[in-house]
Amino acid sequence: RVVVSEVEGPQSPGRAMFRTCLFCGKSLGSNEVIEHFPVGRRLVFDPAKGRLWVVCLHCERWNLSPVEERWEAIETCERTFRETRLRVSTENVGLGRVPEGLELVRIGEPLRSEFAAWRYGDQFGRRRKRAFLIGAGSLAAVAAVSFVGPAVVGGTGLGGYWIWQIGDGIAASRSRVALKTRDGRIIKLKRDDLPMTRLRPNPDGDGFRLSILKGRKQEWFEGAEAEHFAGLVLPKMNQSGGTRGTVETAVQEIERLGHPDRFLREIVEGDRFKGRRGEPGYVKKMPAPLRLALEMSLHEEEERRALEGELWRLERAWETEEEIAAISDDLLLPEGSREFLANHAPGRAEVLGEDSS
């Protein structure tokens, strides 16, 4: 059962395009990102083989698009996927999310993971500006009270001291973080507790261990819990942000190793950044660019894991739908076309794949 409707628009006047799932009959939704193919909220495209599917969000079946609707849409999908900041890839499947809500699934050789300084530049820049404003405001208040202090505070001259205390209290409150453990406990860390945070290799497997010191009590956390706590603590330790140059240096530190996971492993397994007693792994002892790079890597890994939960299903679906698509496309070719191409242009498919990607 095929349901089609006329799609009216400046780029596709009068072109027939299905709007409902060919399997369950429910609406496939729409998007405003791919102007030549405004159907669907999740599109799967294979630039090498020239195929485009719309995934139904109700029954999760793949709807193969008509041949005449694919080419311009695939080019736009490829360009949009490359510009997407958030994407993750396995050997055969890449998943990217566009800010407008569209999901793009790219079949074929994955793109190299990239880090762009502009992605984090605004975030760390805002932190730096906020820290500067708080500091400048406190200094201005101290100067004002120091000038009129004796008249305001009974001639004691202590007004500047109390204003400084207020400003320092604001900075300290911004450094506090509460950690909820798996057993339901709440650990409240203050600014003075953060410098004791340590990262060490996990002897029982991948990842790392995280140590915090609250008063005289030291605790170690492992696995996903350690990564989650590190993701909460690092922004507090980096609350003063960084300059554009510092952010660019942080990005280069990660790109030097090619992947945030490898950067994390190098930092955790290294014996640098020792504390007073010679113990390694203290985050506070890291140079500012490395601390920013560490926070970036933790953030990227968290997003990657969130996306990877869906990739294994996409790969299984792709394997099945690829067989169906090959049969469907062959039905549109004149009899004997496949054998002719195999005999006269054996490398044509590979060349087309390189051009389209």
C-alpha cells in the first residue's frame, strides 16, 4: 500500500512524495532542514549507493524513497551531517542530530571526529566574563567603602573587609557541588574540597577512578559513577573559564591524540600533577588548558554514550534494509544492466562512492 501526496513548495512544485509510513500508515512527520525532502524526522542516507530512507518513528520501519526524490536530498543530507556538531560513528553507521530536531543517519565510512574551538569558546568565555564581573564588582565595592567607610561603619574602617568577605562568599558559593552516590548519600563539596580531586586508572578495567576528600574522609568512585562525578566537579574547578587562546590550546591537546577517549586515557594513566605528598593525578595541579580539555573530553564522552545506545539498532536495521533496497533498485533497471556494468565498468560504483562522499 503506497500513500502519496503532492508536496507544494518553491523547490518541489507538484512533485509526488509520500507522507505516511508504507508499513503502519502513520504520519512520517516533517522537517524544515532538507528543503528537497521535507518529510520525516529521521533520515537515513547512503551517499555511496545513492539511497535515502525515512524511518518511521512509530513502527521504526525504513521507507525507501523514490529514486527521483533522492539525489539533491542526499547532497543536502551529506552537507548538513558534516556541519553537525554532535555526531557519533561506528564502522558502518554515523548518527548526527541537527539543532532543529532532525536526526541524520549516514551509512558508509564515518567522518573523523572533530573538535572545534568555537563549540566551547562561548561557554568558557561566558564563565570568564562572569568571574571577571564578580571580581570587579567586589573590588569596586571595597574601593567605595574604603573611601566612605569610616563615616558609614562608625569610623572603624572595616566596611571594605566585610564587602571583600561578601564577594569571596559569592565566589565560594559558585564552587559548591553536591554529589549523590549510588547508595543514596549526598556528598556536599565546598571550594576548599575541590583541589583534592584525583583521577587514577581503574585497575579492574577501562575508565578511571575518582577520589574526593571531604574533611579527613577520602572516597574512591569507579566506572560510570566516577565519570558522572568528574563531569560535575570539573566545571566548578574551571569556573573562571578561559581566553580564546587557552581554549584553542585545549582543543589542540585533544586533537593531538585524535579522540577524547585517548586524551582521557593519557591524562589518567600519566604520573604527572603530583600533590604535596607526591601522589599523582591531582586535577588542580594541571595547567588551565589541560583542565579545560579534560572537561571537554568528559562532555564529549557523555554525549557519545547517549547516542551510541541507538547505534546498534540502526546497524541491525541497515543490514536488513540494504538487502531490500538493492532488490527494489534493481527492479527499476532494464534487464541485463547489472551484468553490463560489471563487465564494462567494474570500478564505476567505487568512483561514484568517492565523488558523492
